[in-house]
Amino acid sequence: MYLRTLAKLFISGGIMIKNMFKDLSNFINQNKLIEQAFEDFNFAFNNWKMDSPEHYNNVFGNKTIECMNVFVHEVSIRCSEWPECDQQHVVITIIIYDANCYIGEYNWFYPISENADPDDFFQIL
């Protein structure tokens, strides 16, 4: 009896989690968050290229970002200020690869708990 109840809870919890991810996906698509993240990534990348031309040339040489494999690697929900979880964000991580080599990543934080602008973190090796 205990295992049957546990199995029912596990199945219903799995359905709830699937629905949560479906809702997250709908939220991301309706608010065009992937597009916004890529726009902000391009802005941050171009700023880095202009502000750090030597570092850019060391990393990319004569290649452009268009020659790189740039893609969304991860989408997640993050709660900060535990245990109150006062800050909640959708986090979109964009990865940059060249010839199967990790070059860097861009993390974009979209606030869902407050009326604030998105934040980001850009890192190139």
C-alpha cells in the first residue's frame, strides 16, 4: 500500500513538474525572452570587442562571432535570498564554442519577481 501511494505521488509530482516547464516555455515564448537574451548578448559582445580589442584578437584572431557556434545551452528558474526567495529570475545561458572548444558564456537574468531591467554576466576565457 505504501509503495502504491508513493508511486501515485511521484507520478502526480512528475506531471506537475512537466506542467511547470510547459508554463515556463510558454512564458519565455510569449515574452520573447530568447530573442531579448540574444540581443543583449550581441550588445555585450560588441562592447567587449570594442573595449578589449587585444583580448578579442587573442581569442578570435581574424574570425568573427558568426563563425562560432553560439547557442542557448540552458534555461532555468533561479530563486535568490533564500529562504524568502525575494528575487526570482529566468536565467538564459548562451554558450560560445569554436571547433568543439569552449570559449565563453553569457548569462542573462530576467526578473520575474519585480519590475526591473534584466541583468547579465559575460565571460570570455
